[in-house]
Amino acid sequence: MADAAPPLRAIDLNVDCGESFGVWTLGEDALVLRHVTSANIACGGHAGDPLVMRRTLRLCRELGVSAGAHPGYPDVQGFGRRALPMSPEEIAAHTLAQLGALDALARAEGVSLTHVKPHGALYNQAAARRDVADALAWAVAAFDRRLILVGLAGSHLIEAGRAAGLPVAREAFVDRAYEADGSLRARHLPGALIASIARSVEQALSIALRGEVVAHDGTRVSAQADTLCIHGDAPDAPARAEQVRRALEQAGVAVRFAGASTSSAAGASTRPLPELVEGNGFASTASTGSASTGSAAGASTGSAAGASTRPLPELAEGNGGSGVNAHG
């Protein structure tokens, strides 16, 4: 009997989750987490609270799902899907605060965080604006250089992560429509959300096997991705995740947490933060904070040694984010 053919490739399947708050429940995390390989857990900015975060981390540990942080704009009322006029310095500080909150609970649950993916409007601002992307990349690198920065494939966030010496993972979506320029179609526009599970399966296979998606206008758009996202707040998220994963595996694609893109810079965990150009939100200061590889043995992938004492960089005036429509 001939040996089975090896998988055509491997890809991660992730879900945005842990987005309940207090007595309000959103999503079916316990069900959808059974079918994915990584989880992006809300950290209290746009959703989530300490109890929800801890329960979600515990589920990830029990199910063998890689746990990551899902920081967003501090906008619970708008679910983080409104772009707030925050400066890069504010974005970096709020991101650090959210990473620290989730990491504290992760340590208590014996979970090591593996990645960071911004949420909603912050994700899309970072995809389109280099100053926002740099702020996020700086915050993640200051916290722990081993964490993988997840961003829209081909976006400024991937570029900023690489420039900051971070491992990166390029993301594509199975339940969102695309524009011809490779951006996500804004949620307020018709056809932005893919309701059909069959269409999600088709889009997932197209990305994984051919590296492309068909945009809303019919254009074929490159989508070279390391990870595929399913939104956990959709009512059919568990069924969508199950069917997408089954289809990928039947097509010969191994579904697993594959880590960073192979195009990430080698030695990223030890590279100092880059000098940043004046006018992009940061003063041109060279930072040489110690890498997190010096953290105590057995600790969760938490903040890097000495990170808590490093000041946020000085920022130029007039670089705050504009209140543009959120696409996340």
C-alpha cells in the first residue's frame, strides 16, 4: 500500500474569542475552540473581563489551543469597531496594559501566550497607517519579542512587525469580503460579511491552496497567509470553524499552529528595537531593551526582563489617529 501523500501545506486556523463581558455573553467559545488551533483573546479593551479572560485561557489550555492577546481600542460600547482619535503613544500604552492583564491571568493558568493580534478598528488602522502599526509593534516588542505579531497579509502591520524584529504571521479571513486592493470590505457596506458557510469554505481553500481570494468586485487578489481567521461573535462560528477545518484537511492541508511566517527576520528575539524615523509618531531614539529570552525559567511568555522600566518613546505632536470608519 502506497504511503499517504504529505499535506500540500500547513496553515493555522484562529478565532477571535473571550469577548463576553460580565453577565453579557457573546459567542460560543467552548464549542468553536474545539475546531481551531489558535485563539485571540480579548483583553478588556473592547470586550472581555478578568473572569472571561481566565475562563477562555483555561479552555485553551484544556483543548491544546495556542493562546494570544487580542487588544483593541478602549471602547466597550463600540466593541472596538470605531477608530478612536488616539496618538501612537496612547495606542502603545493601552496595548501594553492589555497585554499585561492577559499575561497575568495566563501565568495563573499555566498558559504561555504565543501571539498578539489587534482587534477591529485598531487592526484596520494598523493595516493602513504605518504610525499606528509602529506603535503596536513597539508595544509588542517592548513586552516580549518572542510573541508573534499577527496582521493582515501585505499590510503595514506586517512590515512594522518585521522592522521591529518581531516574528510575524500573515492573516487572511474566511468570513469577510475583500476589496480589490487587498483590504477588508468595510462592515457597513453590502456584502462585507460572508454569511454562507459554503462560501467561507470556498474562500479558505482558495487562500490555502492558491494564495488568493476573489474580491467583492470579482478581482483575484493575492492572499499569502499563515493563518486564517473566523470571527467568534458570529452565531454560526462553531459550525463554520468545523466545516472549514474539515475541508482544509480533506484537501491535504495540515491545520496546526505553525508559528511565524518563514519570511520573518532570523534572530528576531534578540534584535534591538529599530530607530524610527521622525514624523511617524516616534522620536528617533535607539532602544536596546533586553530580550525576553532572559526571563526566569518556567515563566510564561510574559513581559521581557526590564521591560517595565523602559519609558514609552517621545512622540511628535499632531499624529493622532483620525476617526475613520472601522472595517474589522
